[in-house]
Amino acid sequence: SFALMSCEKVPGLSEEEISEGLKEALRVGTDTAVTKLNKSDGFFTDQAIKILLPEEAQPIYNVVSTVPLLNTLIDQTILTINRSAEDAVVEAKPIFVDAITSITLDDALAILQGEDTAATSYLKLRTQQQLNDAFKPKVEASLKKEIIFGISAENSYEKLINTYNSASLGGLLFDRIEENSLSEHTTNKALKGMFVKVGDEETNIRTDVSHRVNETLETVFAELDK
């Protein structure tokens, strides 16, 4: 538990100020992260968090040389999956705000004196299940949206699997793909990517003065720098 960590006071600041500083850092960090991801190419061009094909689709790469159409379908599917994640990610904001609001004083002190991404880890622990439950229906809705040229990620992925399965001649040439974990896969990867970005923002606030965008952040983290 975070509360069991060292909770020494920071000189010159009250516990309330420290708690407020941490909550503010998380508010700014989550808001900035979500804003960066909730736009075209937020996921797609970021190699650290770009969402690739689900596990069950990996065998498709083994046959692209013999079925050239698969290459185009792979590219289209990956683009539409990432566009869906970019579309859905905004749904995380209110869940983050709730979790941040309920952080206790003890937890705040422990988090603040923890590692550069201690608050992000705490948030992940507290919100993972709730985010997953709230986020999955939104991701599913986004995967069904006709995102590019009137095609949804779901249609694109089904077409990719069907083309691969047809080329297998009923499973004679290679094993057919029977699974479709697209919504689960996209939900998991989108959440993972979001926490990577929140962690980056938290680290920035802790280590770089230019990211302390308001007075609360400046005051609290300046004391911690000493």
C-alpha cells in the first residue's frame, strides 16, 4: 500500500498543500495526456503506444507474400484501430477526476515522495477496473464507427480475417483464424498507452519546471526540489 511508504512532511508546506499539489499534478497530467491522445495520430504515429493487430491475427504476416491484398488490409486495419482508440480515449477524463478527488492525505504524502511515476501507478491501481468497464463499450462503439472512407475498424478487421481464411482454402493450406478479440485487445492497449502518457506527464511535472503550469504546482514541487 502506498500509505505504508515514508510520509515525512515536506518542510515549508502543510499536508493540505502537498495533497493539493499532488492532485493538481495528476489533474494536469491526465488532462494533458488525454488531450494529446484524443486527436488524429495520437496513437497511430507514436511508436511507444501504437496499437497493432491482436494476437490471433499474427499468422497473417506469414502469408502476406503469397496473398498481396493482405498487406493493404493490414495497413487499413491498424490505422482504423488506432483511430478508434483516439476517438474513445476522451471517456477516461471523468473517471480520472473521480479517482484523483478521492486521494487521501496519507496517500498523497507517500505518492509525492515516491518515484517519478508513483502517482500514475496509484491511479492505475485505483482506476484500472473502473476504466476498463467504462471504456470498453466506448471502444466498441468507436470500432463500429465508419472512421475511414466509410469503413469501421471492425469491418476492416473482419475483412482481413476473412481474406486470410479464404486463402487458406478452408484450412487446407494453413490454420484458419476463428477468434476475434478486437474490442478487448484495443481496450487493453489503449488503456496501457494512456497510462504511459500520464506517467510521462507526471515525470515532466516532477523534473521540469516548465511543466509546472500553475502556482500550486510551482510552489509544491519547488519545495520538493530543495
